[in-house]
Amino acid sequence: MLHSMIQALEGGLIVSCQALKDEPFYGSDYMSRFALAAEMGGAVGIRANTPQDITAIKKVTNLPVIGLWKQEYDGSDVYITPTLAEVEGVIAAGADIVAMDATLRPRPDDVGLADLVKKIREKHQVLLMADVSTVAEGIEAEKLGFDLISTTLSGYTAYSPQSEEPDIQLVADLSQRVNLPVLAEGRIHSRDLAVQCLQAGAYAVVIGGAITRPQWITKKFTDAMKQYHNVTQA
């Protein structure tokens, strides 16, 4: 029986409200406004980075919040909620679901993913989402006791397909191989692609930049228009 929080996500859109320090909309106030706009537009959940943003978003919306905390550690490429410290920070901020890197890459201080999940389960009652890049990682995440799986990291590990399009094949394959809900995330830039993810078996779809990064959206239009001018003037 799926948790009611997970059931609330089925078939819906989760908006990833994140911004980098060099972006115009960086800051918890901006992110909370994006989250509120997402709720007004019919989103069923929010994905948010850092305890500050999670806390701010929880104040303005009743939607489930998938929380993470990006931190970089020397000697490891794992940066999405990589250690117990980040997990506990996200939980303290009020996240309903904690998203974690569940790839097979070495983790900070060589702490294995299985040991980390065990420690979390011993101390906290929280839903855990595995961000993966391959089918094998998704299968392992299910064995370790995660509650959901997301294709977030396909294309961000050296051994996963590198593409400008979403990894819909991974969505399809995972949906057939695991019993957990599989969320489609990563490079979903259009309504058609979102629907294709659902058709491939996605339980829900996560979209970030195509909704919450105006500078990126603007550049897509300006690049297309420049290409048109270059062709017509050639």
C-alpha cells in the first residue's frame, strides 16, 4: 500500500523550484513564489533545494515538498543530499520526501548507500526518493528500501546516456523492472515530452528549467530566431 503522500503525486506534475547563485531568481523568496505559482497552475508537488528554500516554500503551499540539499565534497561526484547531515537538514526544514543521489558512484567518506539508508531509517520516519541514472541503480534502490525512484541523474553520470532529450527509455525500463513509483525527471522541455513520459510508465513528471528558469526559456527562443535569420540571410 502506497503512502498517501505518494498517492497524491500520481499522474501529476511536480515543479522543481531551484536556482543557482548566479541566476536572477536565486533566493528563498523567489523560490516560494515559483512554488505558489506552480500550485496555482495545478502542480501536485514541489522539488526544492536547501533547507532555507524548503522552509520558505512550506510556508506558502500545502503541496508535498521533495527536499534535497546540494553539497559538494572532495573526492566524490555525489552532491544531491550526499550525507546524513544534509538528510537531517532537509528533514528539519519540513520536507515530506527526501531526494538522494542513489547512483553507484563513491560517496563522501566512502559511506555506502546501504549504510546511509539504514541510519536514516533508524532515526527518522521519512519517505526517501532515489535519484538514479540507470536501471541497475533503480533496482538496487528498491532493494535498499527507497519509496520512490526518479530518473534525475540520467546524463549526469559518465556511464549513462548523454542526450539533450529526456531518458524516456529509462523511465520505461524502470517501470517494468521495479515495483516502486518511477518519476520522470531531466530535460523534459515540452508538453509533448511530459505526456510521452507518462505513456512510458512514469508515475509523475518532474519539470524544472522549462518552467522556472526564464533566462533559459528566453534563450531557447532567441537561439531559434537567430538560427532562422542566419538561414534566411545565407
